[in-house]
Amino acid sequence: MKRIVIFASGSGSNAENIIKHFNSTKTAIVTHVLSNNQHAKVFDRCERLNIDASLFDRESFSKDDTVLNFLLAEADIIVLAGFLWRIPSKIVDAFPNKIINIHPALLPKYGGKGMYGMNVHNAVKENSETETGITIHYVNENYDEGAIIFQAKTSISSDDTPETIAQKVHELEYKHFPKVIEEVILQNE
């Protein structure tokens, strides 16, 4: 059984969805959640779900090898679920094609530094897009530039607001992210 470590910076709804999915499979198990935000709601979710969670800082993530050494000991697969920092190349190099991220748009559109959450949905609305969606991709050293694994689309009407666009995108995330992670794990066994 593969071990998944999730990185999350916010509410943790995708992390919870992934944890619950893998609790009912024999493919993998979420062993730990790591966060760079001491106020992240993901800690409350982990406590409720009985999943170990830890806080880390930029020093242990980028400068020294604390986080890297933890991952080497504890993770087969790394999943970014609403995690906002760029992954250091030393971690990317140690886990080639084993770090998976979800982005709330159809990359390559609306990707890159600063393009996350409502920033993406506001930009999609401002540009009068007729569709948006999710992109699940491998992580490399650059924001949102890793190889695409999967995309799912949803249509947007002129009546949609950034908030309703966000809701449509969240539905796609919850539906597809855990299943795509599982497919990637099964394909790489």
C-alpha cells in the first residue's frame, strides 16, 4: 500500500475528500498532512479524521532538509491540495512524477504565481470565458507547468459569478481528484 503525504494551506476540503477516498481502498493511505499555515482549517479536519498533521516553516521547507528528509521517510506519493508555495527543486528531484497538484482552471490558461483560488475564478469571469475546469498535473520547479495528467471542463454562462464558477470547479475537484490520484498510483505499480 502506497503512502500519501498531503500538503495543504487552507480549509482542507480537498484533503478531507482524498483522505476519505483512500480510507476505503487498498491502493494507498494518507499518512500525514503538512501545512505552512498555522491557522489552516485543515488541522481541524485532520484531528477529526484521526490523521497526523504538522506545521512547517519556509526554513525547514526550502533552506534545510527537514521537510525533504521527512518526505523521504514517510511518502511514496505527495499530493498538493490547495498548497500555495512553489516546491523546491530538491523535493521535485527526489520525487520525480510522484508529486501531484490540482489547479482550478484549464492550464495553461490562468496558471502561474498568484493564480489560485478566487484570483483564478475572478480572472475567468473578467475574460468572459465560456468554460473553465480543473487540471491535475505533475509538479515541476515552476508554478503550474508540470505535465498534465487530467482535465475536466464545466461550462460558464454570462449569469455565473466568480462564486458560482468556484462552486462548479469545486464539484469537479471533489469528483475527480481522488480517483485520478488512485489511477496514477495504479499505473505506476
